[in-house]
Amino acid sequence: MIELKVEEYCHSCTYFEAVSDMDIFYAGEERVAGRTVVRCINSEKCKEIHRHIERGLKNVEN
């Protein structure tokens, strides 16, 4: 399974750099499933910037 974790604000970002994380699941010694998550290398940093901007906008509205 491949999961794409890209936020709406990432779609036209010039700093977007894709990375993938892979999880493999085993039952005993047999591989039963795998999961690959594709995200931006900057996703955590941008998430915090987005939260900061949203909080600032809420304070301006009030």
C-alpha cells in the first residue's frame, strides 16, 4: 500500500521534496504486508508554520 501525505498548502510549494518511509509487517518470518508513506521532507516544519499563521489570524479576527 502507498499512502500520500501531502497537505493542501504543499501543492504549489517550491520547497517540496518528496521522501518515503517504508513499514514492512511480518507474521513470524513471513512478510505479510508493506506500507510506503510519501511526504515532504519539510512537512513537520511547514505544519508548525501553518499552525502559527492560523493562530495569528484567529487573534486578529478577535
